[in-house]
Amino acid sequence: MMDSMFYDDDDGRICHQCGGSVGKDGYTNDVGEYYFCSFECFSNYMNETYGEGNWRECKDENEAGGFYEYFENGEWHPDDTFWTEWEDE
């Protein structure tokens, strides 16, 4: 179920960072907890959440289903965020 805070029946997916419409492609996670309309909005969120330089893109999909990871307590941990294109709904 989509979080009503980030999904609007009229406008579709709402960017977690800027509040704009996400459109037909963007960043999310498997359960649709959040959406980002651009890499800029996504990277701003990751910098605010983990700190600049404490997250990175993975070469391959990680065990959390995403393509990013964050650094915490001296180790890299999988993040479940990925970029996608959505079909018309």
C-alpha cells in the first residue's frame, strides 16, 4: 500500500525531498516508502540521512534489492533504494 503522504490520486507520486511530481521515472524502494524525482533530490536526502561521502552507488544489486549502500559503524550496509520507470497506472 502506498503511503498517502507521498502519493496523490491527482498528481501521482510525490517527491519526498522537494514535494514535486515524480513523473514516470525516479528513485524509490521496494515498498514505496519514499519517491525522489531526480538524482539531485535523492542525493540531497542521502546526504542529509547518512552524511556527505557516507553513501555510494553499488555496481550490482545488493541483498536489500537496491543499488546504493551507506557507511555506518565502520561498515558498508545495503540500502534498498533504486531508480525505476513506472508503467501507466
